[in-house]
Amino acid sequence: MKFKKYKILFISPFNDKTWQSEFNRPTLIAGVSLIAFSFIASLLLILLSVPIVREYFKITAINKEIEQQKEIIDNISETLDDIGLMKSYIENIIGSDNQSTLADNNIRFMVTDNIPDIQPTDGIISNEFNLDTLHFGIDIVNDQSTPIVAIANGVVIYSDYSKELGNGVVIDHQNGYYSHYYHNEENFVQKNEKIDRGMLIAKVGNTGVSTGPHLHFEIWKDGLPVDPLIFFPGFSKKSDKFEQESNE
């Protein structure tokens, strides 16, 4: 069976050279189909990447606010140190029979209580930390309304709602560490509130762009995301549960 042949003539605008390409109808259809498929696939890839890019810019904006809040807190800390030194200087000059009632832990949090050491909630890890996919934390799956607690002492610098992340809380632990808690059913803390380790701050929810009740949890150190499983290796993973069920 013979197919009708087509020719394409290419003429160089710089010289008199020409090129000719010859192909039949099946080849033309295959070529056009390949181009159309590539265009549709590229368009779908762009559409699917929009939420990820949007979340990345949202987190970047939050981290920028975190840095600004950190500068404010550092300035306050330096001021408190100056006040403490001035108080001691005055007492040395005028004398004081009473012991100082200004405890150090009222000026700044104890360093040991500001290191992440308490799991934010119980559950199974459904999605792990992955920089390649811009997933800067872990997803902890559990029942709706499961309590969420602060992993260390700190100050709340964000407690609000966003379309993508739902109800979220960000805590500055005042030592370079920041913890993020997203998709919460409800937040129980407010911005600028002082938080103690183990304190109830929210409940597991399904708010924002979410496929089911879970906590999206992140830890940042000096402006960079850190894998939370480094601090909490005891979490069970979804793959571990499937493997256990298959062995039973």
C-alpha cells in the first residue's frame, strides 16, 4: 500500500543553500501527535507544579517573617541583659540586704528546654522529608482532633490560616530552631504567646490543601529545613505498617 508523500523545502536566508525533507502521511501524523502529546504533557506538568511552587513561596514568606521576628527578639534579649547588668551595678553601689528575686529563667528560656525533644503528636509517617520535591517536613497521619504539643520552649510568631496550609502555628525556640505545625483542626495559641515544651498548641486536622487528617510538621535551623526524623527516629512509617501486616 502506497502512502502519499510530502516534501518540506528549507531555504537558508544567509546563502543559496536549500534542504529538502520527504516523508509520508503516517510519519506526518506520528510527528504531529508527538508534538501535541509533548505540549499537553508540559502543560499538565506546569499546572501540577503550581501548588508546590505556591507552597514554597508561602513558606519562604513565613521564614522571612521569622527572621524579622528573630531580630526583634534578639534586640529584646540584649536589652534584658543590659537591664540585668545595670541592676547588679546599682546594687553594688547602694548595697542590698535582700537576695535578687530576678531569676535567670525569667530573662531568657533555659537552653536545654529549647532543643526539640518531644514528639509533636503520635501517628504514622505517610510522607517523609524530601528537599528534591520541596517537602520540607514530615506528614504525621492520625485521627482528627489528636492533640499536638510544642516540641520545646519558645514564642509563637505565627498562628493563622492560609488557603494551602490551613490552620498553622510557627514557634521560635530562640536558639536558631523553629518548628512548624500545619493543617490543624484548631489552634490554641496566639502570636507572641510564650510556650512551654509539651504544651497543647493545636489539634490534628484536615484544613487547607489536604487529603486527610494529618499534621505537616517541619523543623528549621538557622534558616534551613532539617529532617524531623533526626530528632524523632521513633516514628513508624507507612511502609513499615504495610510490611508488618504482610508478615502477619
